[in-house]
Amino acid sequence: MNDFADELAAERRTAARLLLREPLVTPETHPEEFPLIRRHADELARQFGQLLGYRLIVEPGFARLLKAGLGHDSGRWLERTSGAPFTPRTYAYLALALSVLVTAPEQLLLSEIVTRTRAAAAEAGIDLGEPNRIVERRALVAALKQLMTWHVLAEDEGSVESYSGDGMAEALLTVDREVARRLVSGPIGRASSPGELIELAAAPEHAGPRHAVRRRLVETPVVYVGELTDEERDWLRRNQRREQRTFEEFLGLDAEIRAEGVALLDPGGELSDIEFPGSGTVPWAALLVLERLVAELTPDGGSADIPDGRIESVLAELVERHRKAWAERYTDSPELLYQAVTDLLRRMRLIDRSGDGSLRLLPAAARYSPEVTT
């Protein structure tokens, strides 16, 4: 009996970890794991709802975990295939295209999507400019390719990409309206502005600090108690040991509890969408910079202000040493490398920007000390 219960718990943990990592799962993308989600749909929905306030929808063709978000300035930008971040223009095309696809026929031509998207923009009072400008076509193509990644669209004949270079290019596309309707997780009908939509989506509603803190624990690399409200801080201190057991059973995560805060660690290294430490120029450079800063500023742990220009000077030294091994686009552009490294370290909650704009080394950076101290 215990073996059977352990097997059920392991299956649910596998399914929950997948949904947390990829909130939209289909039988095509995950043929082995999707049946687990279907099998444990009711229990998974209950656990996600109770623990995090997330809603899980499971249909024969997809499973969608509706996450809540963490509020303003907490999201990750979307990127084109080139690695360039989406511009506000591209986000506008993404929202407009999605809005017309929820009621579109099952199949339609690319030219029809273009026409419907521009009509939706006119109705919303958005000026999309000259339709045949290449910058407009590229922004729309980037938005449509993102919708293809999310399984809202699929190419039957022709290529969406060809529209970037040829405004007369055509393609036949299939629309999954059910996925399109489930894609947006925020309460659109209750929001009167984009800012209000973000606030309403992130609001823990009746659960108060319980869901607010748990979401931050799951969705961010580390939670510092100094950044929590008094109510959230008190709740975490009272419940941190119980939460440690809960997340270990539900998601297979280990909790590292320190005076400064709590971090959930994944022994499998699967749940984070940020590779650090990792391969590639930016993770490599970021790790070396971090080790240098910790050794110079906080050898015994804690936080410290980073002197102006120090990161730039360390990076300049590292570029000279590793120029042949690092990507040329970064070694030839100190500003680009600096921006990429600091963005990565900020997303990892290892550095932060103070109110005056200066950078600060945060306590979790001590994990990457070049020397082990007792």
C-alpha cells in the first residue's frame, strides 16, 4: 500500500513540476507526461489552488496552469528567435492578434489575420502605421511565431516567416481557439487598464500572505525577508519549517533557510528558466564577476554597495583574459556585456539596484564565494 501511495505521489510530483516549468502542456509536446496530468487532474488542481492560488484547466488536447504573476516589474520579456527582446510594438501585435484569433475560424489565411489584426487596432484606437513597412511586418511575424510556440497557431501551407520580407506572401494557418481562449490568465473583464490587470492578476485575494509568499518562493530564486511586508514576514517565520516539508513533498524542492531569507533549490536543476551558473559568455562572465565582488566586498556574507564602475572594470579585465573563448558580440561591446551580466545577476536576486540607482550586492551572492568559509 505504501509503495502504491509513493508511486501516486511521484507521478503527481512529476506532473506538477512540468506544469510549473511549462504552464501549457499538450500531448504532442509531452506525450509521456500528459497522461499523468490527465490522470491526476483533480488532485493537481486542488493542490495548485490550495498552495498557490493557481487555477489548472485540463482538457483532452491541452493542460493550462494559469499562474498569477508577481506584479509590476517582475516578469520576463519575450524574445525573438534572434534573441532580441520584444518591443512595445511587438507586444501590441501579440495582444491584437490573439484577440482576433479567439473567435476566428479554424483555418484562415495569413492575409486574413493581417486584415483582422489591423481592424482590431483601429477599433482600439491604436495606430499601427503603414502596413507594408518592413518593421511592421517583422513585428507581426514575431508575434505570430510566438503564438505558434504557444500552440495557438500552426502552419498548414506556406510560412509565416516569409511575410517578413514579402508583404504579398501567403500562408494557410490552423487556429486552436480553445488554447487561445485560455492563454491569458489575468481577469481582463475586471481591469480598466494594463496596470490594473497586472495588479488584479497578482492579488492573492482571500489567502493574503500565504499565497503571496509561496508564489514568490516558487517563482523567484530567493526571497529576502526585508522585502516582505510585516504580515508576510510574520507568516513566513511562523510557517517556514512546515513550508519546507510542503514544497519538498509537492515539487521535490529543498528549502535553504537563512536569517536573510529563504530559497527553494531544485536538486534536478529543471525548474528554473535562468541558467546560472551555466555555459555561454554571459553566465560565465557573471559568475566570475560575482566571485570577485563577493571576495572584495562581502567575504563574510551580507550585503554591500558596489562601487561605481567596479563591474565594468572587472569585465574589462575578464574580456582581455577570455576574449578568444567568449562571443565576439559581447567582447566587442563592453556596454552590451555589462547590461547582459547585470540583468542576469539581478534576475537571480544576487544584486539589486538601490533607490539612487547604484547597484548593491545581496546576501545570496555569498553562495558563490570563491572560498569556503565556516
